Amino acid sequence: MPFSILHFADLHLDGAFTGSRLPATLARNCREQLRKTLRRIVDLAQARGAHAVTVAGDLFERARLSPDTAAFLISEFERLAPIPVFIAPGNHDAADAGSLYQRGRWPENVNIFASNRLTERPLTKEISLWSAAHRSPSERQNFLSHFHLPQPSSTHLPILLLHATLVATPSPSNNTHAPVTLEDIRQAGFPLALLGHYHTAQTARAGNTVVVYPGSPEPLGFDEPGQHGVIWLQIEPGQPPKIETVPLAELRFETVEVAVDDCNHRDQLFDKMMALPPARDFNQAFVRLRLVGSAPSSLFLDLPVLTQRLQNHFAFVQLENLTQPAADLQQLAQEPTVRGAFVREVLAARETGADGPASQQRYMDALAYGLQAFNQEDIALR
Ligand SMILES: [Mn+2]
């Protein structure tokens, strides 16, 4: 019979959900959903008869964890007994001396890898787990540097469990959380690595080595679109593991681009947004409508007014204005006027000073505000 493992990571219990500017009540509902999702993970492990549950870090957010959630977490894992749980602490739930991992009263079926050196725990006679902890939120070491498994043998199956950043090449900068390459994992002798840290599920392979990120069981914001869940593995020594993605998430974040070029007034834009699939099908989702293109000069993008009108039709909707000023900027920059000088200077500053899309967008916002002021129009906040 194959050995079955339910693997998950990055649940982020008590996470703030601040990255997506959700209203406080919705953020609280999302935190509540994370707890429900932990219950569903425990239910799933029991219903499917898991032989073990593995957690690759960021189980909770250490800085925000309430005593109530801590007690809830411990009792949920207690409910899993006798199924063993194996935890590799990550950067958000680092196993420092004051952490719940070091101070909590965990039940016997919970095994916490609290050392920052890889240690081994047997799962069966043939299969064992190797894991280590982030001991601080700023753990930068490669846990596999200079590491080799003792006595490699064809009948023994060692599995790596770790909160780590899979990188293509060894990173020259020092600000990556526990970087590791696929080659590090292969050379260390692990045919299977169960990782956490990336919130989008992914699998990577090199030769006979398989690396699995389950992603976050629930998405934590607009930068985590699509389906989320956990991983179900069936393992038999000598055979490639069977890897199944189990969708579980109740939360959903979707971003939809809306071109404004053909909208001469905001009722046209409103109708266009109402005709989008999310208004009909995604009414359980958090929807971000990203306005793109060039706004015709008559269109006034009054975001608060538009948002208010849309609110009745979405569970949550957020407008983001990434439109370009409609004017021909290169032509304006030629003008021998104060307005021309303004456009020249902002465009030049954008050339030299912009690092990343957010910064680029700030220059475009400045241009849009400035041009509206020069044209003595109402200023539409972006
Ligand atoms: Mn995380």
C-alpha cells in the first residue's frame, strides 16, 4: 500500500489581508475563512486516511497570532491524532525561543522541526523526512549548503520538507529567504522535496528529483489569482510519487482589465463593466477592475462614484486606474509652454528614476493630474 501524505503550506492564520486594501470587516471574514480552511484540511486528511500531514511553514503569522487562534490551531492538530503532523517553520512562523512552536503545549502527534540544521524523522522503515526551521524571520541560509544524505541506498526514500525559495541560480544578493536550487536538492540526494513559500502551486523536476510547492490553501490577495488548495501524495519507494492537487479554497481574487478607449462618458464605462463575466459569474469573488488604455478627453474617471455604483453588483469590487493620459505626450513635450516643460520633465524623470511598475505608475499619475490642472479640469483621483 502506498504511503499517503497531505502536504500544505502558507496558510498564514491571522494574516492581515492588508495587501489588497480590503475593508476591515472583509479582512476579518477572510481571516475567519483561514480557520475554516484548516478545519477542512484536517477533515480531508481524516476522510482520505492520510498516513501523515506535512506543513512547509508560514502556518500562521507570528506577529499577529492571537491566543485564540493559537489554541484553535493546537486543538485542530490534536483532532488529527493519531495521524502525525510534521511542521517545518518558515519566515512568518519562525521557531525562535518565544514562538508558539517552542512555548506551545503541542499534542504528541505533532512533530516540529525546531533546529536550523536538517534533521531526520522516520515515517516508515523505508521513508523518512528531513527538515529544518527558520529560526528568525530573516533566515537567509541555504539549508542544503554542504549537506549530503548519509548512506544513500536504493530502497530508502528520503523526503525534504522545507520553507525555502527555489531559485534558478545561487543568488548573489543576500535578501532571499532560504534560497535553494533544484540542483542543490538533486545533489543532496532527495528524490522528493515538499516545499512552502511560493503561494502559487508549482512543480519542478530535474532527472528523478521532484519539487512540489502546494501554494497557499487560500489566496491572500489580488496577487494570488486562480484556484488554491493542498497536495495529496502517494509514495512507494522505487516509484515516482503520485501527486494530486486538491482544490480547497473558498476565497477567490480576480483581476480583469477594462479598456476605456471606446468610452466617451462614464455610463458607457459602467455598462461595459457590468457586461464583464465577473459581474455575472464571479459574484463570490473579490474583483479588481483594472482600467487601461487612453481615456477619451470627455471621459471623467470619477472612481469613487463608479465604485459606489458597482458595489451592488459585486461581493467586493476595487477599481484601479492604469490609463494613459489621452493627450499625445510626445507632441505636448514639444510645446514652448510651461505645460510643455512640465511634460518634458516628468517624462525625463520617468526614464531615469522609475524602478518597477508601481513607480512607473506614479509618474503617469503625476502627468495625468498635472495635465488636468493645466486644462482647468476637475481632478479625477486615480
Ligand atoms: Mn508565505
